Amino acid sequence: MSPGDEHETSGGYGGTGQTRTRLPQGGGDVYGGARRGGRSSSRSLVTVVGVVVLLIAAIAFANRGGGDSSSTDGNTASGSKPDAASTAASGTKPVESKTSGIPAGFAHTQQGAESAATNYATVLVSADILKPARRSEIVQQVFAADKQVSLENSLDHAYSKDFLGKLGLDANGNATAGNTYISRTVPIGTKVTGYSDTAATVEVWCTGLYGTAGTTSTNPVTSDWFTLTLRLRWSDNDWKADSFSQKDGPAPVPGDNKASTADDMAKAVQEYGGFTYAR
């Protein structure tokens, strides 16, 4: 699931817009035979863009009602303009506790807010969010109690059976036999744009993979760059999200890597686990 260029929608959660996509470069099967260079067929490009636009539209609907991503909560943090050492290890260990497989029990500090936002970003833009049972667990763990019901209802409506079918997934968010749907987010860094003892606004710069790996896939796995803004609240002795929004980039110049086969992509996602993040 790939965030796109941000646009504002009315109500309580931030929105997203259309994304720009780039098909994988180089050889391999990508997926199912002929080598694809930088100039893919217009039909393949339209298919990939169409699927991504559907995802973005669903996220925008679910997040419908957000404030704009430039707003801040609390006082402006001194870390809003990080220096060259801001990505160095702080010595703070990642949280060790988890609830429903999601890190929990973050420190009541600015670094704790950064860690919470980073870990939440990985599950909010994941393949699990498309699965009804898992989506309910994610919403209950990530969001403040008074936001959970409305957001879960919006997500359930956005990720309907019909919508999932257009992605090649069944009603439970699973891919058809022989295919593996992939949506994995990898945080690159964080920036705190607002912080107080009770609230924080954290921007998480991310890259990610999304698409379907399989010999019959018309939506090959590709990459994207985006920034996820989370507005957090100190609630029930932990950092919880009030809302989130997404925008495109910043993105580097594309590399010239050879695209892997569908089998390699599916195996990589299954065999390589994710991380628990801390500043």
C-alpha cells in the first residue's frame, strides 16, 4: 500500500492523493516471462497505477476528516530541524513488550514518541491492515480509545469485499493460490514537529514495497517513498495515535537494480522479519 501526494479532506483524519509509480527495472520474470526495461507497456503501467490509486482512495476515505499535516501539537520541538548526528544511535533500547504483536509501552519522552510513531507506521501501511481480523487488532492497539470505533468502521467500509477483489484478494485479505500480496514499510528517519508532555506530532520518512508476487500477477511488486505524519497523545500510560496522514516523497533518484523474480520476492517477505524501532 503506497501513500501518495497529500491532499486535504474534511473531518477528523488526514487524507492522501494519487501516487506516482515506477515499475521494476531489469530482468527476472517481473512477473511471468519477458524482461521489462524502464519503458513498460502502457497496459501494464495503467494496471499498476490503477491498483495503487484504488489503495490510496481507500486510505483517503478511511482517514477522511484530518487536519493538515503541517499543523503541530504542543510546543515546537527542538528536534524539528535535526542536525547531522540526528540519525546516530541514542543508546535507548527498543521497547520489549508487545500487544497483539505490536510494540507497546513507549517511554514518556520525545524519543518515546518517535519510537511509537515509527513502529505504528510499519503496521498502518502493511498487508495486515487489509485483513479484517488483524485490522481490528491494529486499530485497538495503535489508536486512542475514543478514536477506535469510528476509524475501524471507516476502514471496514473502505476495504470492502469488492475493493479487495479488485486487488486480487479474497474477503479476508488473502491473495489467490500461487500469489503473495506484499505491503511492507521500512522507516528511514523521523522528525518531531511538535511536542509536549501530552501530545506529539511526528513525521516518519519511509520507503516500502507493495504489489502482488506471483506468476499470474498483473501488479508486480514495486517500491515507493512517502512520509507518514502521526499525531500522538499520551493516553493510558503510552503514546497512542489520534490521526495520521500521508504524502509522497522525498524520493531518491531510482537505482539500476535488476528486478527479482516473483518467487524471490515472496520468499524474501516470508523469510525476513521486521524490526522493533527506537531512536
